[in-house]
Amino acid sequence: MVEPISAEPADSRREDRRLAIIDAAEALFIEQGFERTSVAAIIKKSGGSLATVYDLFGNKHGLLRAVAQHRRKGAMDQIGCIACEMDSCAAMLTLYAHRLYEHLTAPRSLALIRMAITESLRDPEFGREFHREVHMTVVHELAAAFAAWVREGRAEIDDPEAAAELFLATVIGDALFRAMADVESASMNADQLDWRLAPFLSYFKLR
């Protein structure tokens, strides 16, 4: 009897190609800027094909969204591995806040955010998609965690999604704008971030 061919190798190769294209796109976007980077250059660097790029990402804007999502997921996965070992919700959220702030204000992240803002002004539909796929993904992940903590009796949050938006605004504030504008003292230190977080943790009674 002939064994059926597993789909896993093909799926694995497709994922490897996807990640190679994302890595190549990020490197070229940072090095050359979004507008000056061509899809052909990304294909040449990644070893993919035009058909694969358009099949996986749709267009260059889709690639920019994928790069941002990939960086966000990598950073958040690292945070999750550490935070899951903590017993206190307040401690987990504080760690998350510090790592998220570090991630978003890192030079590569700021460069990608500048590109996203520029392209959003040129193409509002891209801006809406970027907001939905990148920002709202973070909001929904936080809201799910908040809802779980409420069910477990570890927090008192009546609107998890609104609380998630408030948390992000509390952590980030105007730091991205000041950092992108290269304003002096753009980055908060750890004590300043903890000071911002204290009312949030207290109001929602995170334990």
C-alpha cells in the first residue's frame, strides 16, 4: 500500500519562503526606504518569485503589514514566554508594558512606523488595513487576557477591549511621536513607565 504524501513538507517550505521574503523586505525597507525598494529587489534578495510574493502578500503594502506583524509577533511571543511564569497579573502586565515600549521605540520599529504613517497618508485604505491587522491584533490579544483574568477573579475590568486601548495609550503616550521627531528625552525610563502604569493597575484591581 502506498502511503499518502504528507502535506507538511510543502507547508513547511511555503512558510520558509514566506519568512525569507519578510526578512528580505524588512532589510531592504530599512536600508533603502519603502518607496525606493522594488518587489524585484525583494525577490532577488529572498530567492522567491513574483507569483509567490503576490500570492502570499498581495502587493508591497501587504509586505509592509506582514513585516510589522512579524516583528510584533516575535516580540510578544518572547514576552509571553517570560510572563507565563509569573503568578501576579500586575507583574505580568508591567513586564509586558516595559517590553512593548522597548520594542516600539527601537530604531527598526520606529523606521517601519514612519513608513506606515507615510503610506497611510498616501493610501488611506492601507492605513485602515494596517490599523486593523497590527494595532487591533494587539488590542484583541490584550482584551482576551483581561477577560480571562476577570473570569479567574484576578482583575475587575468591565470592558476588556476599552481597557486594552487605555493600557496601550498609557504605555505609549506621545513617546512614538517624540521619538520619531527626535525630540530630546524622548524615551521614558523604567520608573516613569511604572508611574504611568500605577493608576491603571490600581483602578482595575489587578492582582
